[in-house]
Amino acid sequence: MKIWWYKDNKTGHIKQVSVVINELKKEFDITIKEVSCKKSFFKDILNLFIAYFFKSNNENPDILIGAGHSVYLKILADKVKYGTSKTRSIAILKPSFARNSFDLICAPEHDYDKVTENNTYTFKGSLAKVIDIVPDSDVGLIAIGGSNNHYEFSNEEIYKQIQFIINLHKKNKWYIYNSRRTPEVLTNKLHALASNSVDFIDTDNKSSPNLSDTMGKASIKIVTPDSVNLVFESLSSQGSTYLLHLNPIKENKITRLMSNLVESRDLGYMKSLVLAGGLQTYSLKNPIDQHQTYAEVEKVAYQISQLIKS
């Protein structure tokens, strides 16, 4: 089966399509052609128009798939130009327009109110590799996002909470990961926490342990709520996931999603407490004991499999 993978330069988009393709590889013999895409709306519209007049029968791809606004029009144009009656166009995440032109859209349910198009399958949160192995009770992970449009990102508050967690849960080993969005001042403070029992892994250090690998090993995972990808990567592996406390800037689909996950007790969370005399401390509220590992990518791969076979 020939898959054309349309890629922009956004890591979150690439990772979500990658895990879908890896799931499909379990069922199909796949060859992949990667198509690099840069956002150019008017050029993409022109290419789509031209495709109707200059068709080609030399390629015949089976699936055209990608995520991100830079790729969607290119997928539709190439389906017109190179596709056959068996070629399927698939959008991962929600396109802003021309949604009815795709054979299948797989998008987060929090991107919709109530109405979805007939060609749309919705999943929870974001797509991540399912890691269904028993974690190590002596390993903990802390993963930090950064400046965002959803929550007030306080370096001092996050640092205090991390100190509290490390002292409360004296695991044999803690792994702390930053991200490209983590402010430098916080990165420097986290780096200073490194010890025999605490490893700090900078996102720029490519030789360090992979976040996904550590996620699978950790029995307790502490993450910030600003990254949906990070939260659902954690929920797609065993062990308990907790949110660090950040104040929402305003209510929106992301803050509502996190609140719903806390209310359902899929996520635990850090609660800030002010004691007598103004002394601040924290407590951890636990998620449900028997958290079921999220497997949204497997559900999406099944939808695509059924489409291919139809």
C-alpha cells in the first residue's frame, strides 16, 4: 500500500501522523513517500485548480495523509491529479475549510461543539503511541511545557511544586524534561536540581533518554496542562498522571478538556493550599486507581483500515 505523508515543520503534527502510520503497519505492507509542505494558500488554491486539467496516472497512491493547515489543500490537489477511485484523502486534525472534500477526517472531539461532518471521526485529546507495559515503581517523570495561550506559566510556582513532589515521593530516580517553550530561567533552575536521584534532560540534548521511553517506564508522571499532546502521551501509557497547578488565562476548549479529565479522575492534580500565617504548601489529589490506558491511535487506525477495505 502506497502512503503519501504530507509534513509541515510542526513536531506535534508529525508525531500524531507518525503513530497512526505505525499502527497501520501492523496490518498492511506499506511504502511511504514524504511530501514537504510550506504554507502558501494562494499557490495551493492555484495547484488545486490546475490539477483538474493536468492529471497523471503514473503514481496511483492509496492514501494521502497529513496534519496541519499547510498540508490539507496539497492533499486535495494531489488526489485530483494523481488519485484513482481507490485513493483516499485523510486529514489528521480538523481542517478549517473544504472538510467535505476529504474521504476521512480524524480530529479531536474538543475541536467540535456538537455537529460533525459525516466523514469525521473524533477522538479524545491527541494521538500518541500506546505503551502498555508495567511501569517501574521506582521511576518518576516530570515534563514541563512553557509559555502558552491557555494558562499563566509561573516559573516560581512550577519550581516550588516540583520541589514538593520530589521531596514527597522519594523515588530511586526522577527524570525531569523541559521543552522548547520552557523559559530559560526555569530551565536553569531545573538543571540545578540534578543529583544522583534526579536527572534533568534538556530538549536540546539529543543523546539523552527519549521522553516516550521514560514515559513508559514511569509509575508516576507529572505534567503541565498547557500541552494536550504531552498529557495524552502520558495517558496512553500505564501509571498515574498528575497535572501541575497553573491558573487558566481564560476558559477555552483546552482548559475545559483538562477540567473534564480531572473531574473524571483520569488525571490527578496538584492543589495549592495556604496555611495559617500565609504559608503556602501543596497536596496531590490522586486519579482513579484503575486508570484505563488511552488507545485513541488504535481507534483511528481502525477507522482508516475500514475505509481502505471499503
